[in-house]
Amino acid sequence: MKGLRRLSIIVEDTGIAGQHIHLTSQDLESQVLVGLRRDVPGLKIIPHSYPYFYVSVVGVEDQFGCAFYIHVGVSRPTRILDDDSVEVAQGIAEVWGAGSGMIYTGNRDLMASKLREYLNTQITNFAADYYKQNPN
């Protein structure tokens, strides 16, 4: 994340299960925007560009409750070099992430707040890692 100066925000659609717990991709995008501006105010947020802050929430539900998986990461353009440092390919790679994500299960009434809390914690973790690599 060294030298990171701008980000775009991408939040996948939360689907029907997300709607049932009153959590939309627009809600999460707003939370990310506010969190990044609060925790990393010098980072420019530019729509539809690379690198990007990515959030994916996938849920399933039945008559007993629900389960949701959330993943948070930052991806940026990369170059792949051969052994002689000659570029052989370009792509997009996740350069920061919250491990393999988190799974929450339980009552629908509490699920949205659990997911929001996790996302907020990951925004703060991203900010801490960002400042470690960009101290000035």
C-alpha cells in the first residue's frame, strides 16, 4: 500500500438476503466512504478507478435465521516480472485484505449491526496498515 494516494469504492450487491436485514450496497458504500474520510483523510476517493476498496456481502436465510459472509479488501494494478525483472504480465491483485473474511450466523435482527461493526473495524485496520507504510 506504499504510495497509495487514491481509491475507488466497490461494494457488491447484497441481494435479497441483504434487503431482508435492511442492509444495501448503498448503505455499505456510504459507511466505507465516511470511514475512509474519517480515518485516512489524505486519501482521495475517486469513483470508477484503480486501486479500489472492495466489499462483498453474501447471505442465505431460512425459517430459523440467517448466515452472512463478508469480505473486505484493497486491490490495485500490479506487474508480474520474470526472474530478470522483465515485465511479463499485468493485472489486479489484492494488496490488503481482512484474511479470508468473516462468517456470521444468527438472528436477522442483529445481523446488519454485526456486519457494519465488522466493516468499521476493517476500515480502521486498513487505516492503521496504511499509516504504517505511509508514515508521512
